[in-house]
Amino acid sequence: MFRKLLMSAAVAGVVAFGIPTATTFAQQTTGAKQDAKKAGKEAKEAGAEAGKATKDAAKATAKGTRHAARATAKGTKHAAKTVKRKLTPNTTTTMCKDGTTQTGRRKATACHDHGGVKS
């Protein structure tokens, strides 16, 4: 009698839960393949996004570097002009009407005693 009960329970279980077959295992394998493909695709997309973010960061860095370089060049140029103005005397040299070359703050004052500036 115990044997009959055991067999009945086994049959009832098989009927209730179904019999595991090769197609069930194949479906599970196919699902795993799809999951693996999906994971691979997502990893590829994540890699592309990371690459894009790196590229954007590099562009921003380059832009900042260019800006800094221009500002440095402008500052250097300004400093050079200031130094030149400080070191160079505020005079001009010109040819006067009497044939002499004179130096002064302006051309007219340089040749004041020499008949004026030669045209």
C-alpha cells in the first residue's frame, strides 16, 4: 500500500509540475545565451559612453589649456612692451634741413636750432 501511495504521489507531482525534457533545458540555454548577448551589448554601450566621456573631458582640457596659453602669451607680450618702454628712451632721431642728424623728444624740437625738419 505504501508503494501505491508513493507511485501516486510521484505521478501527481509529474502531472502538476511537468516532466523536465530536453526542450526545457534548451529554452534555458537559449535564455542564458540571450542574457549573455544582452550583457555584452550593455557592456559595449557602457564602454562607448565611457569613451565619449573621456573624449569630452580631453576636449575640455584642451580648450582650457588653449585659453591659458593665450592668456600667458598676452601677458608676456604686455610685459615685454612695458619693459621696452621703460628701457627705451623717449626720443626720436631725425634729419634736419641743415643736413645734421639730431635727437629729441619730438622731430620738431630735435631740429629747432637747425632750420627745422628736412622733408
